[in-house]
Amino acid sequence: MKTEILTEFDLVFPGNWIEGDDRAWAAESLLTLGHIKGLFEEAVAAYSQFDPITIENHKEKFNESVYSRCLNNIYAKAFVFALDGINKLIKHLQPKEQIDAFKGEYESRFGHLKHIRDSAIHLEDRGRGKDRHQEKLNSSIIILGCFAERRFTFTGEDGRQYEIEISQSTLLLAKEILTKIIDTYKWF
């Protein structure tokens, strides 16, 4: 994917600084928003490199080297880790009362990514059908990073299946919520 096309995902700050009498709070908020923006850019970059297996291309994809096929898994994990990291950072933003609704909206859309991230990190447990306490998962099917076109799926620690679509629509939804959060601040 050409990088010029990715500009539709650009998160824009409407100024260089956040207004407020508490300059330490303003600086910390700007720093946190900057980290969120950086993680979102990582998700966009991962999406731009992701090349799903589809009905149309499945024959040629299976003729690729194992290392070429492995790249999709790497890009999918980077996508998940970035969007999950954003969720963690959003929880630290203040003033709480002004952005709680947007935090909740992001959590409801992307909070499940924690389960995908945790299972991707703890393959040594999930691959053996275990949770973090070494108890057997409540699932007869264990999925560890499988793809159905653009959908990336993992079995979580609770035995449920969690998935994310690595797509333009997923990124645009995240961008919409993040823009609302950014716009709650007064900028100069």
C-alpha cells in the first residue's frame, strides 16, 4: 500500500500545546496524547503491510515461503498491540469527567484486544490449553493467531474466541474516537 493513501488515518492535533493553568497537567496530557498518536501510527503502518489470504489469492499465498506468510502474523500482532496500548494510555488521561464517555467507547470497541495480546504473549500457556494459573482452559478448540481473510483470532484465557478485523474500517473507528478525545482539550 502506498504511504500517500495512509493520510486518511492521520491524527491531527489542533494546536501545539494544551491550554490550562496547571502546566504540569497540560504537559503530561500532551505527552500521553503524543504516545497515543504514535501507537495509532504503528497500527496504521502494520495495516499498510498486512496482506490477507483471500479466496482470490489463496493459491499463490500458499506457494509463498514460510517466512513471507509469517509476516502477516507479525503485522497482525503489531496492529493488536498498538490498539491495545492506546486503550491502556487513554485510561490515564484527565480531566476524567470530560472524556469518560470516549474512554468507554474505545474500551467497548477495543477492550477485547487485551485477550488477544495476552494470548499472543503467553503462547507457552495457551498452546497447552492453560490459563495463567496453569488451569485447563474452558474450551475444546484453541485458536492461536488464525486468519479468516482480515480477521485475526485467538483463544483468550477465559476460553472464548476473540478477533479483530485488520481493516480500514477498524482504523477509521479508532481514529474517530481518538479525534473526539483530542478535541475535548483546548489547544493553542
